[in-house]
Amino acid sequence: MDLNSPLFQSIRVKREPQRAPVRTPCDHPGCVEGGEFRAPKGRLREGQYFSFCLEHVREYNASYNYFRGMSDDDVAKYQREAVVGHRPTWNMGVNRAGKGHREDGVEPEGFVDPMGMFRDRTRGPMQEPRRPRYGLAAMKALTTLGLDETADAETIKARYKELVKRLHPDANGGDRSSEDRLREIIQAYKFLKSAKLT
């Protein structure tokens, strides 16, 4: 295949001559170098940049201070606002439109707060949710003995002795039909004892 064939000559794309890139001059007074490096113009001129040569951009950056001309209080305020990206914020539970939670504690009509999240904390102590006294395994062992979570150590021991006397084969004339139930009661009592509930 001959690439110099007249057939290939007709389909070749002619390239346009390359243009020299536009050279931005350095913004430093009296400098004739090209301004290849951008430097911010400063506060209240965000998005605007100077064009400097390497030497002058280094000099500019070494002396650049965004907060120049601001008081210490203004700098502190700026830093506080920077935490939220300089967007307005409101206190929790306050609706800037005037609807929702009110300072007098009276909720608007139709407002339902089933969890008490917006209740005024000064009206009294919040009631702690009732927590079970024992874990699931302890509750299962107590249920096996026919007791609930209000049972104390003495009640548990008394109930255990009563059930063992009633279900033991010796007390039933050698009848072994309740042996499985007796094993469950003994295991439940051992668990309660290991959990230091008796």
C-alpha cells in the first residue's frame, strides 16, 4: 500500500497553522515578564485575580493577608461564620417564620410532639423511660419459675423450694412424668443464682 498515492493525497486533512498563545503581561508595575500565575485580589473582590510572573507571585503571596484592615472582633466573627459556610442559622426549635415552637410553651393547634422533644425543659424533670430490671435471659428464668420482674431474692428462693418439693419424683411416689419440668426449674434457678439474683 502506497501512502503517497494520489488517492490518499485527496483525503488528507490539512492542518491549520498553530497560533502563538496570547501572553498576559505581569500586573506588577514595571515588569515585562509574562503573567502566568494567578493571585487573588483580596477580600470583597472574590473571583478576581492578578496575573504575575513567578518572582512577583512569590513576593505577593509572602505578604498576602486576607484579613488586613479588619479588627480582631471582625476576624473572630468571620471565623465563627465560616463554620457554617457564612449561611444564616437559627437556634434549635425556633422557626424564623414565627410558626412552630413558641417561647411561652403553648404549641400551635395541630402540633403533636409524642416524644416530648420540643417540650420546655424548665417545666419539670423529664421522666426516664422505664427500663426492664433484668435482661431477657433472667426474665425467661423468672417466667419458668412462674415469677415476674418484681420478685426479690427471698421470693425466688421460696418459689424454687416449693416447685422442687412439688415436682420431685420422691414426693410423687416415684412418678417421673414431671422430670423435664423439674430440670427446667433447676436450670432456671441456677442461672438466677449465677446472675446473683438469689
